[in-house]
Amino acid sequence: MQLEIRLKKILRENGLAGRTVVQRMAADLKLHRHTIGKLYRNQASNPSLDVLGRICDWLERNGVPGGILPQALFGVRPSSLWEAVAAPGAVTLYVGEYRQMPPGPRPLRWIAQHDALAIAKIVQSLSGTATVAERRVSVGIEHVPFRFDPEKSAVGADHLQEDRKRAGEIFRKLQASARATSAIILGSQRANHLVELLVADIFGCEAFTLPRRGRRAAPLYLAFRKEDRVVPSCFGGRTAPPGCTAVRGPGIYYRTRDGWSVCPWTRGVQDAGVILVSRDPGTAALRMAVFGFSGPGTEAVAEELLRVPDRFWPLPVARNGKEVGVHICRFGLCRDTSESRDEEVRVKDIEVIPLDKEILAECLE
């Protein structure tokens, strides 16, 4: 059993969180701010009972009910991925919602078929009490809208700006919630802008901005197809990623110690996807992005997540108060040629590739 310090969670839930709270606590308690900072980020390996007692006294003086202390200050690290997802007691699934442009008298809105199938399977799994250690979990679904014109591959600047604004509002609300919740974000950045914002937040990139040499960059990259809807991204574009000397076509690229490797995409033959998980042990909040290079890829990686969830747990790297893990999934596709292209696909020869720990740690610094 491994204990976690939940100081950040207590501060948030009692309206005490803020940019200066660590400095204020340090000054009031006459402790070094790094001592409080390490506890706030759950980085203190052996805090003294004296320090913990003084923190509890400070919390009670500032309105935290004494009856929940000191036990509320501690939590137990979950032993499985679904326990971690369920720990806050609430999970929200976020999916991109197409809004057709130009709008007619009855505006069309829809969710991609494979995203909808992935959502249904995840909700079914979360609803099984055995899966989440008999903990009741509230499950919600929220749509992240974006405008889509089937006649154009590029997104108009005005439409993109409005879509980014709406997604930003949803993301800020998610991040700023006083009570920790888990979030599962489905679909790539082309169809769900929350994925773009999550990747930018984790790796310190500038969202919706093409990566350049010498700037902070994510260790993964989607090289789009020519026919794909063009969306500016900090981890995707029409070309290969910066620093990749060989152009190897559309697919999901990921960094290795030898440079960039790629899981290529070939229609009906091979596809790839990503499962990215980030967790804040100080609040128990978990963020997960599940997406494929294509729609079938998103459904396929969601199925792999549900089939062997603890392949993606525990998270291998901890930096700056975050625990992060990234897995690239490469697989072949089986399809009965007598069926419609829209039928559910079957996967073969799936390979799950964990991102190198040193590369991941470097990108989180």
C-alpha cells in the first residue's frame, strides 16, 4: 500500500486554492515554501508528524472541518487503472460533435460512428461494479462542438476561433473544478479539440500552433492524410514532425532514443492509436485521451483499453506533480469485404508500445 498526500484536494474543495496559497501557508507556519510545495505536489517522501500536524491546525483555522482531519489529508494510490478512474466518484466522457456548415433551417449535428461505439463500450464497463472495485461511479457525457463543412478540407479562421473558444471554456471548467473528477476524452485533435488542449497542457506546448524546432514539443505526432480536415495542432499536421528526416506518409509518429518512429496508416490494412493517461496524485484527478489515427482506430484502441486495462497502469513517470503514461497501439485490420465499409472492424496482431520513460520525462521537464 502506498499513501498519497491530498493537500491540494483539501485546499480546492474548501475554496483555499490559489497561486499564493503555498507561500501563504509557508509564511503562516514559518516553514520553507519548498516543504509546503512538495506536500502540495505529493512529492514529499517522508514528511514529519510535526509538519503534518501544523498543516492540519492551519487548515482548521482556515475553515476546513476539523472532523475530517487528518484522515482527509491522506489517500491510497489505486492498484488498478479503473480504480484510479473511479476514485473521484465521477467520470465524464468528452466526445467531438460535428456541426455541419453552412447551417440550414435544421442544423445537422452528429457524433462519429466509431466514437459512439467506443463511448458505449466504456460506459458499459464503468457501469460494472466489479470493474471499479464495487465503487459507485457517476458517469456523464459532454459534447465538444466544432464546425464541419463537407465541401471544404480547411477550417475557416472565424469558425476555428469560435470552436477553440468553446473547447477552451470546457477545458478550463474541467481543470478548475473544486472537486476532482476523471475525464476520458475520445477522438483525435481533428475531431475533439479537448485532446489538443490536454496534450498542450501536459507537455507545455502552445495549443493549435504547429510545432517548430527548438520549442517545447510533444513526443507524439499525427501526420494527416491529404483528404483530412486541416486543423492547426501542436502535435499534428500534413507533414512529418520537425526533426524527422525521413518522410514516411500518414500515421502516428512517436519519439524514441534514435529519433522518430512511425506506425503507418493504410486504409483497411493497418491503423494505430494512442492511450495517454495523466493523473494528479494530489487531487486524484485523472485525465485520459483515447484516440486513433482514424475513426476505426479510436474504436480499436478503446477496445484494447477495456480488454487489458492494467497494461496501461501504473503510470511510469512522475514530474511536477503529474504522473503520465503514453502508449502507442499498432494493429492490422480484418474486414469482411462483403460488408459495408461502415461496419465494425476487427483488429489483428495488435502491438502496444509504451513511450520510452526517458523521452517522456524529458518532455515533461
